[in-house]
Amino acid sequence: MQIGKNSVVSIHYTLTDPAGTVIDSSQGRDALPYLHGAGNIIPGLENALLGKAKGDNIKVVIQPEQGYGVKNDKLIQRVPKTAFQGVPDVKVGMQFQAQGPQGTQVVRVVEVSGDNVTVDANHPLAGVTLHFDVTVDNVRPATPEEIAHGHVHGPGGHHH
């Protein structure tokens, strides 16, 4: 069976940055299941897997526009340290939930300077060209329930 819309696909993958540093990998874990066509994975990888079948291996380079987006400087803000009530020692790398115009979003602390904290609401991989090495572990038709819910159910997937 070839990968197409409403296929449940399981993949093994290694994701590296342009310098070859491993960002994430399924090595030593179960294959990652997803529902093809439901936006469960980044668009560039989903497009590259279309038409592939069990056992196929692909190496694909995905530009930020088809990955986690380009870095948006408007999502980087400097706020007073007093905005972090109840957090005695704000440090670079900490993550917080913040209310923004589009609702709740996660922000990362990228700088602490005096009484100010710089936070970034961009995805940590925004602006990064992604290098994927992917092997298709399995492909099967999605169940009507999986299609209705927009994600994989059962082993390796979502359980209700």
C-alpha cells in the first residue's frame, strides 16, 4: 500500500540540522505513527512521504517554510521580570505559557538582563533547515474513527 490521504503511517526517522547535529530520532524507540493528510507532521515531510510504501527510505531537506516556519521577530519580546510572579530565579531556557492574541502560547526565555527578560514565542526549530532520514515502517488504511478524530488510535497512537 502506498502512502496517501487517510493512511496510517509509521516511520523511523533521524532529524538533523544543517551541521549534522541530531535534533531528534526514533532510534531505540517504536516507530512514530501519524495520520497522513491530517497535519500531524510538518508539511514538507508529509509531502515527501506521499506515494511511498513500507520499507522505502528517503532523505529529504526541508526549508523552514515547509517545516516549523521562518523566525518571526514580532514573536520576540522584552518584558519586565515582574511579569514572572512566583518564579524567584528566571533563567535562559525556561518555558512558560503566556496569553497572546491567538490564545495560550508557549514562550522560551532567551535572555535575562537586569530587570528585563526576553522571551521568544517562535517554535525552537523556526528558521532551521531540517534534514530528515526516514524509513517507512508500516502503512495501513485509517479506520473511520481515526479519520473522524484526525489522529491515530491504538498501539503507538492516541488512546481514548
